[in-house]
Amino acid sequence: MCTNSSPPRVLQGNLRHRHVHLRLYYRVKKGWLKDPAYAEGARKGWLALQTYVDADGMMDKVCVGTGQNKNVEFYLTRPTQKGNSHGQAPLLWCAVALLQ
């Protein structure tokens, strides 16, 4: 989530974190990461994503796409949107990875 109160460079629930959880879970499922700590991390990541999903399956607090800009403040204060595809797609990818 991108808000004015977010600490610098800590964007909670952003696309990068969703992709990390997806990749982590995929590698655990494939058996490439055998340490139980990885599986626990993937589980915690999935549970954390669920706190942003409403009863209709819409992910909230997704930063909208903005293009490129060299101003860090521009990224830290950009608006969020419920159901934006930048968040919905990784959420669905994670769900598919869980079901496989």
C-alpha cells in the first residue's frame, strides 16, 4: 500500500512483495527449497495477502500504475485502488500456485 505515512522505501503490499511470495511458494512446491522455514514464509506471505482481500475477492490498497519518474516521493505518495490489475493478477497467480 502506498500512503503518505509509509516509511521511505517500505511499500507494504506492493507488487514486488506479491511476486516474491508467489516465487517463494512455487519453489517450495517444486521441492527446490526444502527447509521448512521457506514453506512457513510462503504461508505467512499468503496469509498477509488475505488481509487486503475483501469478500468479493478484490484486493485493496494496490498502487496504481504510474509510468516512470525519478522522484521517490512521487512513488511513495501515488494513489491506491481496490481491484487494480497490478494487485489482482499476482493474487490470482498465488492462488493458482496453492491449488496446483
